[in-house]
Amino acid sequence: MAERIGLVGFGIMGTSMAPSLLEAGYRLTVFDADAAALGRAAKMGCETVGSAAAVAAAADLHLISLPRPEHVTSAVQGPDGLLRTASAGTIIVDTSTVDPETTRGNAAAAVAQGVGYLDAPVLGRPRGVGKWTLPVGGDDADLRRAAPVLRTVASKIIHVGPPGQGNAVKLLNNLMFGAINAAACEMFAVSDQVG
């Protein structure tokens, strides 16, 4: 679908995605609130800009990788957010781990402007880029159009339902691993007690 990819957020996950996207031949436009992160992006060969709105003006598909729900909402709907300049027919793909309700609100705002919205949180560690699994919520047609880009960072892309369902799967996955880790800690404590 896209030759020009926007990336909002150049932290651990954004930095992991960028080389795969560049190696696949995509032109990458990056915004991050941190100047040092933008410096790293520029050294990799990315174009850097001063806002999420500037990313949307320069790209056909917009990836987000941010730490908290309020950061994602600001990047999408804020005064300098993607929806300020995103063209109808473009697609936002949020790879952040946020709550489903935040995703549904952002998706509704995007769709109202003719912009597609997918939540595709990452199952996998940063160094596993290319082998990640992405549970994706959103419109099936939007996913088909975004899939070539997503395949540069993920080996499994699974459509799990409407907006918010990708995040629901990710949070359930986190809950499962938290329970496994808690059980392992209890096992070590009991093992110590029995010598």
C-alpha cells in the first residue's frame, strides 16, 4: 500500500522497527518528543519532523509506538496530532500496548475523517523484530492494505476483531505471563523452604 511510512515514537520498539522498514525500501518519517531519539532516527537515515501532524502530512501509513494511553490519544487527536493533517484513505496502526477503550475512541475519531485505524500491539521482545506476532483489531480491508508493511516486522498477523480487540488480546497475554511468573516465584520460595 504505502511507500512512505510515518513513525510516531522512536523509543525501544520504534527503534527496533526502523531498520526493518528501511531495509524493505520504505522511506521513514519520524517524530518523537525526545531530541536524542530524533538524533538516533536521523543517523539511521530517517527523515525527522517536529510533530505527529508533520508525520501524517509526509506519509501514507502511520505507525505509533508510545508508552501510555494519553500519549497515543495526543498523537492521534491532539492539536498537533496525526488527524490534523492525515489524508482520507491513509491508515494509522497503533503498535502500543494501551487499553481497548482508548483504541476505540481513537479509531472512531479516525474513521470519522475517512482514516483507517488498526490496533496491532506487539507480542514479542524488541530484538525479535521480524518474528513478532501482531493481534490486530480493526477493519479487515484496512488490515489487508497495511499487511505488506506489517510483515516487515512480524511473522504472524492475526485479525482478532474490531478496534480494541488487538489490545484486549495483548493485555490478556500479559495477564497470563504475570500469572506464570507469580507461580514460578512461589515455586522458588517453597523450594527454598524444603531445602
